[in-house]
Amino acid sequence: MANPSLLILAGDGIGPEVMDEVKRIIGWFGDKRDLTFDVSEDLVGGAAYDAHGVPLHDDTMAKAQDVDAVLLGAVGGPKYDDLDFSVKPERGLLRLRKEMDLFANLRPAQCFDALADFSSLKKELIAGLDIMIVRELTSGVYFGEPRGIHIENNMRVGINTQRYTEAEIERAARAAFELAKKRGNKVCSMEKANVMESGILWRDVVNEVHQADYADVELSHMYADNGAMQLVRAPKQFDVILTDNLFGDILSDCAAMLTGSLGMLPSASLGLPMANGRPKAMYEPVHGSAPDITGQAKANPIACILSFAMALRYSFDQGAEADRLEAAIEKVLADGARTADLMGPEGGTPLSTSEMGDVILAALDASL
Ligand code: IPM
Ligand code: MG
């Protein structure tokens, strides 16, 4: 059988820096675990704009549709702030999500024991935390029409539309229930059914899917504002959180920070099964391009490496190898390995991006 294929789109800012470490990890699995990937690379975001005048070239889009999984670094940066909206780096990312139809965005927020002191919350609130946010990723206000800035009565009016079909809600809900069955068997769905019709429909459809096929999963509903509050009050009450595109964007940053650093959080964006049975998939860290630390070898590569672990698990059916990689990361953190974002008030010398890669590779070797 042919090797599984990966398209790496490292993007902007620290994207290429953290992706360099992922490439070494991918190489390790080829050398040591006989798990060889055919890796190709291309441009996205500002890097693509600089080369082609668009944040995602059509050829790159076609390649993304063709591979088994896409690994993305990060997009954006101050250099591109004044670009026209239609060619902003983020549009490249949104095009990938939309055209690959990656409707289920999985954002796990897990607290590593060694980092429990880094959270802005009290240690006992987050020690052992293990939440999975399932964010709908291809619809809602990110893509709804009409949209734009128009002139009405000599005044500018900004318009975006929150729009969900029941089919879109249903498939996101199914993804959440399926995941819950493999975890804590609980789903909490979040919307604003108190003020939005799309929220009323969301709640109804989630209930229908639940009653029809997942009655054995514990289901609750929360208004998204209360959900944000509960996430910082008592985050361990949650197992799987199901929510829409915009609320999911906000709630996942909030959940991520519970764990101490945005530099730790991976994500998987999954779509429908392809002809080979694998889901359409893109994996990316939750953090952004971090222009403030770009080029300083300070970035934490762990979120991006954990995103590759998610690829092993969700695209390549290599759960045991994903466990191995996650355990290696847990081990180096327990041993005190820290990049700059993970330095406590006691100080010390942080590891550089590639030094963190070195210790993770050493822990992988030790796992054999
Ligand atoms: C995310 C990011 C993106 C989003 C941006 C970069 C378009 O914040 O993945 O959470 O808003 O979805
Ligand atoms: Mg976001």
C-alpha cells in the first residue's frame, strides 16, 4: 500500500518554526516505527499572498483535497493588517475549512499535571481537566449571507448573518455524541436560544438527534454566556462541549487558557469520509502566528506536535502511536522541560523551540 500523504502548510509567523519540529517527529515515526508519510509542502496565509497575491493558491487548494491530511501551522501577522478583507491571510484558512467541508473542529483542553500551576485558575479547579470542544466549523456567522459593509441612508452598515440548516447542526451533533461515547459519555450543547432563532433550532435538532440515536449519552444545554462563566468557575463539570462556529471560537480560547498556555493546545478539523475511508482532515494548533516572538526560537512546538498526534489518531488509525507521542510530551514536561511560555515566576532558562523538539525526540527514543 502507498504511504499515507501529508500536506504541510506552515504559514506565517511562528508557524514554520513549530512545524520544523513536527517534521522531525514525522521523520522519527518513519525511521523508528516504520510509519512513513509522503510529505509535501506549500504556502498559506501571508506567505502565499507574498508569493501569489492570494492567501491560498488554487493549486494548493487542489493538493489539500488530494492528500490524506493537511497539517497547518498558523496564518496572519501585522504586515498583512491593511490588506483588503478578501485577501487577508485568514481567508486562506477559511477557504480550506469550507472547501474541504471540515465541519467538526475538535479542540481538546487537557491539563498536564506538570503544568497545573500555570493556569490562571486555582490548581484544584483544573488538575486532571480533560474537555473536548466540538466546534461547528463550516457555517454560522463566519460564512452566512448576506454579509458586507453597505451604505444605507448615507450611513455605513456592517452585516453578518448567523445561519444554520438542520443538516449542519445534525452532523456536528453526531460528531459530538460519537466522541462522547468514547470519553465521559456527556455532551453539553451551548447556544443562545434565549435570543437567537438559530439557537432555538440548534437546541431542537440536538435534542432530536439525541433522542433518535444517542439517548444513552447524557445531554445538557447551556446558554453560551453561562457556558463561558461555567468554564472558568468549574471546568471539570464538562466532558464534550458542542457549539457553533463563533461561540466555539471564543469558548475554545477560554478553555485553552485554563490549561496554562495556548502553546499547548492542538486541534483537528474533520469532514466526511473520503474514498479510502479516512475523513477529510486538517490539523492545526489553536494558537496563532505570534508575531511578537517570531524569529526568536522561543515558540512552543507542543501544540503543533500534539496536532500531529491527533492526525495519527483520527486520520491514520494509529491510536497507540498517538499515545506514545503524547506520553513523550507528558514525560518531558514532568521532567521540567519548559519553553518561554511555560516559565513560572521562579524563572530559569527556557528551552528554545528546537531544544524542546530534541527532548521530545529523546523521550520517543526512550519509549522504544
Ligand atoms: C481559530 C482562529 C481563526 C478563527 C482565525 C485565524 C480565522 O481564531 O481557529 O480559532 O476565527 O476561526
Ligand atoms: Mg480562535
